[in-house]
Amino acid sequence: MIAQDFNYSTPATIEEALGLISGGEAKLLAGGMSLIPLMKLRLAAPGHVVDLSRVAGLSGISEAGGAIRVGAMMTHYEVESSALVRARCTLLAETAAMIGDVQVRNRGTMGGAVAHADPSADYPAALQALEARVTIAGAAGTRVVSVDEFFVDTFTTGLEPGEIITGIEVPVEPEGTGVSYQKMLQPASGFAIVGVAVRIRKEGGVISFARVGVTGLGSRAYRAAGVEERLAGTAGSASDIANAAAVIADGIDANSDIHASAAYRAQMARVFGARAIQAAVNRAA
Amino acid sequence: MKRQISVTINGRTRTDEVEPRLLLIHYLREVCGLTGPHIGCETSLCGACTVEFNGQAIKSCTMFAVQADGGRVTTIEGLASNGTLHPVQEAFWEEHALQCGFCTPGMIMAAKQLLDRNPAPDDPEIRHGIEGNLCRCTGYQNIVAAVRSAAAKMSA
């Protein structure tokens, strides 16, 4: 369980970090909760590790222009305990609190988790439901990508070689929005076998807005547009919810592993999807 | 290539030359001689290697020693002061919260983290707070009782 030898750098600025990774050989280290286990197993053996923990400008949580910006190096604990996130984007705080265990949340970062793009990670479900955006710095400047474009496939993102995630932007949730993240977890690791994040708004007693993000089921987290369409315009009764959740796995090539077969995962997505929708409907004003 | 790091461990700052790939747990046990933090699973699941880094509980098997450069580490050896056990240690003793004792150093560090953030946890919160730590004897009942007792001591 000893990683292959590597060179280690601790840049102080984004520019310096970009310079160090421009050759394409270096691997970025954030909290290390995914990279270090991979290095110990030698599934990853980078010759050069660039630690982002001392880079200025990757921390902080702030609100501007109807959005909350979470710096890429903010830990899951910092997100779950942020008064701003808890009050203004409750879904993100509640999802962060359900990642791994406390020691992992103390070290693991939002940028790192997003960059790793584990198909069972928790954040991506919430970020899909939130229609979040990822801000990325590169040699050519900064660009902003929607998470739907960003999450390409299993462990595969739209991040190009030589780029660094600087932050994630989520919308400030309007008052009265009901949210919930529900997951069936793998007890040893805490990863989601399936996880469903939901945002619901009601107007005049009917659902006027529904967003549903799903993780764990497919090769990447996705928005279940079919579920959203079936919910819109209904009163959100138990049968409306069951009818909507029934299509949550439609068109998805479900993952299968030692923890859950594809058919079981799809069924659990419908079950946990219905629970998350019900909880969000109950909380919507 | 070795790098020089300077880390304040249990209140004393020391400087060492380490390989970047040296894990914090190996640094603590083999270089610093602090064998309180244990190596259980070495895959960041069991929590036996839990120590505090800059005031936060972390799994020292999933951090390189070089990442701790300039920081503060507290191990189980650093909890007692002047021969007086920390209230969490005392409560583990009184409530018989260990059988084989292997998980105890990590369990106590996780419990301390919980009580630092939540001085009066209920039982589900205690169980949630120590979910990153496994007791291979499955002696969780007394561990939960000890954390409850420590919370009462610390708020008294």
C-alpha cells in the first residue's frame, strides 16, 4: 500500500499550477480522498503530483448575482456546515453531509469529487438537479461549463489536459422550493448504489417546477427529464409520484456490480426516486 | 526526491526529510515513534489511523506526510495533559468502551471531533459521528455510551 515514487509541488497561484501541469504528466491533488487510494493501489502512478491546497483563489463560498460560488478546494464539511449554503442552497448542504464519513468530509473537496466523476458519487446528483456550472481555468483563460456537459462518462469529464477546476456555481434557491437527496448506500464505503436529488416548486397547489438528478445508476449522473415532465402540473399525490418515478431508469444502461445487479439498481432508483420526490413535495411551500 | 517538512505534533514542532509518497500514518508510527494511531484497513474505511490535522479528524492512511507540512497534528498520545486523561479517554475507560482496543485510538479521535462540533449529541448523532470508524469486536453499545458520558462530563 505504498504509492510509486513521485515529485511533489505546492504552487501558490493558479498560474503557477497551470504551468506545472502544462506538460500533461502531472496529476492534480486536492483532498486526496480518491487519488491517494488509487495511488496506493498503483492504479494511478503519476510521476508528478501538484498539490492545490496552497493555491490562492480556490477557497471560499460566496453569493453573487443569484448564484453561490463554491471554491474548488472547499471540503465537504465546509459545504455542509456553511450557513450560506444551508440557507440558500439547502440541497447542496444536505448532499455534502451524506458523503462518506466525517474524516472523508474533512479532507475531500468539491472540486476533487467533481473532477474524479465517480459514477456513484453523491454531489453529481445534486449538481444535475441544480443545473450547476463548473468554472475551469486553463492556459487560454477561464471557461464555464454546465455539469450536464461536464459529466461525460464514468471517471470521464469535459476537463481538458492542462485545466484546473476553480469552482462550482449553484443557483440561489427561491423561497418555498422543496428539496431532498435520498440514497441507498453501500455500507462499507458510503458510496451511493443509487442516489436521487430532487427540487420541487408548487404554484396554486400544483407542481410548477421539478428537477431530478440521479447518480449511481448509469455511467454518469444525469437529469431524469421524463420524471420531471410527468411531475409538472400534477398535485404531487402518491400516485402522481409513483407514475413519475416509474420512468426514472428509462433509457439508462444501468450499472451492475457485486453490490447490485442492473435490474435491482433500476428498481432502487424508482424506489429512492419516489422517496426523494415525496420528501421534496412535502417540504415545498 | 526527499522533501523537508516541518510539522507540529502533539505541541512539539519537528523537521524531517521524507519521501513525498510516505503516508502520514507511516510517518507518525515509523519516523516519529507514535504507535497510538493504528493501521487497520489502510484503505480509509476503518478509521483506526484517525488523528487530528489542524483541528479536524482525518484518516492518516489517506494523506501524505508532505501534505501536513506546516500544520498541526494531534494523535491519541497528545490528548492527555499533565497526566490527566481527556474526558473522552476517561469515559471510554469508565464505560468499558473497548474490548481488544485496536479501534480505540481512532474511535476516541472521532468522538472528540464529534463533541468539538456538537457538544450534546443524541444517540443517532453519535452513531453518525463515528460511522467512519469500525470496531472489529462490534462493541458499539459501550462506545456510544462512552461518548454520551463524555458529552455530559465536558458540558458539566
